[in-house]
Amino acid sequence: MVESQPSKLLVAGSIPVSRSKVEAFCGRERAGVEKREPAAEIPSAFCEGSVGKGFLMRAKFEQGTIKVEKERELGDLKAAIEKAFATDRVTKYLKELDSRKIRVRDLNAALAAGAIDAAAGEKAGTARSLYGALPVSDQAQMREFYLSRIEEVDPALRAKFHKLYQYY
């Protein structure tokens, strides 16, 4: 098994967000690696030959783990974002962004405008102050969470607010 170096990976700022592991198997034994049988759907002839010819490689990707430093603030902000993206509130949130000409992927602008607080029914400035209280590593995790939530919005709403979802 070969594991890639963190410096070669996708990063958010200076924080690694994923790792990859490459497994080589075809019933061959290698130092420190147990012997594995070839997959049933792959003929053993595929496994014959040198590493460059017919040697099966499988890559696995894992989310990198980063310790959360301020769990309470991160949890409260995550809850506010979840409320803003709830089925009954996401339209209000997107309308708020649209009225202020803020792109959906611009978390800092959404926080500054109070759009998350308005959609979540929170006091104005709450989400921004929670985000500001987080260290950089926790902020990166929150940005990743926010970006994953905006991609989970119903396709019909994404089409309706397509200008907010544009990259340019």
C-alpha cells in the first residue's frame, strides 16, 4: 500500500482536506502487505505482467481529520447554517442573497450581510460573530460545510437562482 504525501493534496488554505491511498493487488505478496486475491470480475490474466502492464491499482480517498478547537461556536454556527438551508427557509435565504447581489459561494459576504441570521431567525450579527470567534482551522471546516450545503439545495431552486450559483 502506498500513501501519498500531504503536500501533494487538495488543501483549504494550508489545511489538508483529503488523503489518498493506493492499493496494489493481484494476489502478489509484497513486504508488509498481505496476499490478496484478484477481484472476481477481473480475470487473473489482467494481473499478469509488470507493474506498468496489467497491474491493478485502486485509489481510496479519505477526508482528512482536523481537530475542532471551539466546538460550541462551531456547533452553533453549523446549526444556524442548517436552519438557513432547511427546506422551508432556503428560499428566503437565497432571496436575501439575491436582493443584496451576493453570490451563494461567498460565505464572508453572506455573513457580513446577515443573510444567514435572517433566514435562520437569529439575532442580526450572531453568525458573523460566531465565525469571527473561530480559529482559522475551524473557519476552514465551516467554509467546507457551508459549500457542501449549498450544493445540496434542490435543483429546481438552484435553477431559479442560477445567477447566484454562477462562478463569474
